[in-house]
Amino acid sequence: MPGSFRVFTLAGIDIRINLSWIIILLLLTVSLAAGWFPRAFPGYSSGTYFLLGLISSILLFASVLLHELAHSLMARARGIPVKDITLFIFGGVSNIEREPRSPGADFMIAVVGPLMSFVIGGICYALWYLITHQANNPLAAILLYLGATNLLLGIFNLIPGYPLDGGRILRAIIWRFTGNINRATSIAATVGQIVAFSFILWGIFLFFSGNGFGGIWIAFIGWFMLSAAQGARYQSTYEETFSHTTVEQVMSRNIILIPANISLQKLIDDYILPQGLRSAMITQGEQFAGLITLSDIRHIPREKWATTPVGFVMKPVSQLQVVTPNQSLRDVVTLLTSHNINQLPVVENGHLLGILSRDTVLRALEVRRSLGLNRPPEPDQTQRAEA
């Protein structure tokens, strides 16, 4: 997620914080200091209330982190790599690198998060009950807030709207009965869009009813859910359309191969300027050697362009993500999106056969839609996963 930075590692998973998290941390702290604590713990200074609000906000996000950590550890237990967890303005998100292989795994990964929130909420309520007889105890106010908020967090995440945990649970159930994860994702994402629009309308109603901040916040949550649900639908469309398509069937074979021994000046004069190239594929003999971009060239002083071979500046193939022609396009699309790559060289036995770019994938998708080839496969072609 752009604007995020790593703060520490927990259970082998990088924990990252997005800059938007700092905004919501401060807003939540001020809200608690001005509202909750003066009512629940009267008679103290504004500085004390601010400190209690800050402690409560940090502990709430620690609860969110445990919620996401439960998802991540369950995913790892099912053999799915987890890159990191990021805390941001709407809570937290686990960067689980691929989809589960079965509806049972999908269900367990989704449900364990709300269960963790319920457990934290229950523990906080139990501790609050033990000390509630102590009058004017600030710890009791913190525990009561954390207990209520975690229970609400667990309930909210069970709403059956993708990408909430409840939407993922719904997807797992539909997947179990249909045997098709892409169809299940599409249905769950559609439900998620309906839920998102409901949140947006609710937020607008609250805003015009006098609850300005609450209305804006709920509408923003709806907007975030809508964007995520639409993204999930597009992704499922890609995967379903290309489930039986290989890279070779879509890649562009219209490639220009540049020898590694020519100078940067010749590359610019003969290829980049006349053809408007932003990057070029480099060969060493008949073998694919690497890639050079305009950014690579800019790092070389202009007076050295005539004497510097392209091979000295290019990124060697060992540093590039490459794919083979027989790879499933569905898996490669996931690689393009997860690593934010615009194009991938298609290589076999050291020879460059073509280029797969986001543009070629989009064109292929549009052509298949126009021909009506994006319908789901017949049941006997669908891989039915065991729970």
C-alpha cells in the first residue's frame, strides 16, 4: 500500500503502518478525550483524558493487529504465504499472497478474524467486571471501551459484504456448493457492492440529519468497500476468463530486439527516438540478456552515451521477473497486479518469445467479452476443491 512503512516484525510477518493511520489515531484520541472519558471518568484534567484516549486508541489498533494476525497465521497454517500486515485509516489488511486452494481453507482464514475480536472483547469485559466495583477507575473505562469496540468490530466484520470477513465467509460457502471460486467471488462481490451502497446512503442520511462527522465516516467506509468489491469482481472476471488460457495465446510477438554491444547513443538515435520506445529488450547473441529503460539511460552522463555499451547499463535477466509461454495467464495476471509490473518478458530456453503487458491482457479480455468467450466453464471443466 503506497505511503506505508515497516515498523517491526511479528511472528515472521512485517507489520507496516500507513500514513493515514496516524490521522485516524489522532482523530480517535481526540474523540475519546472529549467524549467517552469525561463521561465515564469525570473530574480529571484534559491532559489526563488525552493520555487515556491515546492509550485506548493504541490498544484498539493493537486489537485490530491481532485480528489481522489471526487471518495471517491461519493462512500460513494452510500453506499460503503472507507478505505483511498494514494498519491504515480503515483498520488493517493482511497481504495474503494468493487465494486459498479450498473453500474450507477460505472459510477458516475468514472466520478466525472475527473470532479473535470476540475473544479480545470477552477478555476485556471480564477484566472490566472484576474491577468495576472500584469507583472512578480509569482502567475500567479503558476496558469497557475496548470490550464494546472489539465486539462491534467482530459483528461488523461478519456483515456478508465482500471484502469484509463476512463476505469472504459467504464466498467460501458459495464456493463449496458451486465448486467455482471465481463465480463465488463474483456473487460475494456483488453483495458487497449492495452493502457498500447501503453504507454510502446511510452516511448521506446521517450527514443531512445533523451527524456530520459520523455520516462522512460511514460514507467513506462504504466508498472503500465499494472500491474493494469492484476490484474483486474485476479480478474474478480476469481469472474466470483466462482460467484455460496460456501466456502464449495472449502475449505480443511484436518485439524489437537490441544487441547488447551497441552504444547507448545508437540505441537512442536508431530505436528509442524514431519509435518512441520507453524500454527495450536486449539480447546477447541469440539469448535474452536483459531490459533497459529510459531511467537506466538517464543515470549515465550524456557525454558517455557514445562510448557506453547498452549491456553495461541494462538490468540483467537475473534481476527481472520473467514468465514462460505455457504458464496460466490467470496466475500471471496475479503476478502483474501483486508486484505492480506493467510488462513481463516471455522466455523459453533463454530465448525471448514475446512480451506480456497489462495492455495486451486488457485487449484480450475485451476481445473475449465481445465474442462471448468469458462465460464460466462447464461443471466438468471446473476444478472442484475439497473442503
